[in-house]
Amino acid sequence: MEVPDRPLPAATFEDLALPLFDQLYNFAHWLTQDTAEAEDLVQETYTKALRGFSSFQAGTNFRAWMYRILRNSFLSSKSALKTTVVFDEEDPETASPSSSPESLLIEQANRDTVRAALTELSVPFREILLLCEVEEMSYEEIARTLSIPLGTVMSRLSRARKALRHALQQKLGEGHGV
């Protein structure tokens, strides 16, 4: 979400920040693994962002700015010492009406396996995979969010995918061709 190169009225913060609430909460929940801590983290993020909105540089990526505030708040909190991620469960209503009980069990087992493999990854690998694959951020947005060069995003993402693939192979056994 790019912000125009013009003076921003005070009401613009609400227009820019509120659409990001659910995404920020989901990312916070994955990082903290706790609903209350995620809520506190998002609240802290919005408070810091509102306080610092006058220093936000027009023309830059607001979404990446908000994620960076959330991430920095997380890293400076006690929750950052935890190294696991919990995904919100899929909404049961999203299942296809033609899904059989067996296929639903297989899908759930696959989600559980990926979730377990993700928990084994280091925080830098986990967060870059989440930002890329779940939050669907571009490499440029990830670079701004994590305050790292674009090349580092690409190499870390490659290493994270390799580590996830290795963790999945360990969980599924070497013969499954993950």
C-alpha cells in the first residue's frame, strides 16, 4: 500500500491502518502463540504507529511500515523468546461439500505436519516464510518490513524453504519425495 507524496491529513491514519488490522493480528498471533499477547502486541503496534505517524515518509510502503513496528515490538517483548508458531485453524465451513471424511482427515494431517515442521524453524526463517507465503508480501515489502536488503530476503527465503522441506522430509520419512 503506497502512500502519495503529499501532506497527509490526520484522518488518513485510520484509513490506512484499519484495513491492516486482521492481517497484523494474525501475524502477531503466529508470533506469540497467545490470543491475549497478540491483542496486546497489535494494540501496542497501533499506538506506536499513531504516535509516530507524523514521521511516516509519504511515498513509502505503509503496510511494510506497520509490519516493521509490529515485528520490532514483538522482538523487544518477552514473547520473542518463544520459538514456535501456531496457525489459526481453518474455518470448517470452508470445506468443500464434496469432501469425504477421509480427504478431510488427510488435509488436516497435512496441515498439522506443516505446522509442526514450521515450529522447528528458527524465528527468522519462520517469519520470512509467513510474510511471503501467508501474508503474500512482495520481496520488496519483506525487505522493508525486516529492514534487510532485497538479496538477503531472497537468500533467507531460499534457505527457509530448504529448511522447511528438510523438516517435512524428517516428519514424513525420506521416501515420500517432498
